[in-house]
Amino acid sequence: MKMTMKRLLSLCGMVVGLAGAALAHHSMAGFDRTATVVVEGTIKQFRWQNPHSFIEMESTPKDGKPAVTWNFEMTAPSFLVRAGWKRTTLNVGDKVVITGRPLLTGEPGALFVSVKLADGTVLTERAPAPANAGAAKQ
């Protein structure tokens, strides 16, 4: 009986520990969700991968300072596809403007919000709401 109880408590401890790790992984605590950065630059890399896609871009400040490499964390490709993205939506060398929620540390990185492509198209990471989403059901 004692051994069964020890195993049960051990198993419960592992479950709680893993749940904490999963929550920490999906935490947005490192980003300032009340602030917005808008960065203009050139795509250096677009990583289409799970669990999160990433954009790396180089931005050249207008004040003549050296170029800065920015990293934008995105959602999973499955969500991006529903929002109209493809693996080839962004390519190395593309000129874009990206809006994001900045890192609290002040480093050049952010949680992705949207990208404006050279042709003026704006993409986010969420599919648009259905046209009748706000309509009352009869």
C-alpha cells in the first residue's frame, strides 16, 4: 500500500511539473503587451516551424547607426495557413514593415502582430472573423 501511494504521489508531482513547464513555454510574460513597435527592414530569415514560426529581419536606423537584427516570434504554421500565409510568403531580401509587442528587456525582438508587404498587403497571424460573426441568430 505504501509503495502504491508513493508512486501515485510521484506521478502527481511529475504531472504538476510538466504542466508548469508547458505554461511557462506559452507565457507571454517576456513581452510588453501594452506597447507597440513598428520596424521597417529586410527579411534575413523566415522559419516556418512548430511550435512557433520566426521572422528575422535587419533594420537600418535612419540616424546612421549600424543595422540592427530584429527577431519576431509568431504562432504555429497551422494558424498562419488559416490566416492566408504560405511557407513562401516571406523571402530573404523582401522589404517589409513589421508591427509587434516588444520584449521587456529592450532587446530588438517582439511578439509578431502584423507585417506589411512591399505590395501593401497586410497579414496577421489570425484568420479573419467570419462575415456573419456578429449577426444575431434567428
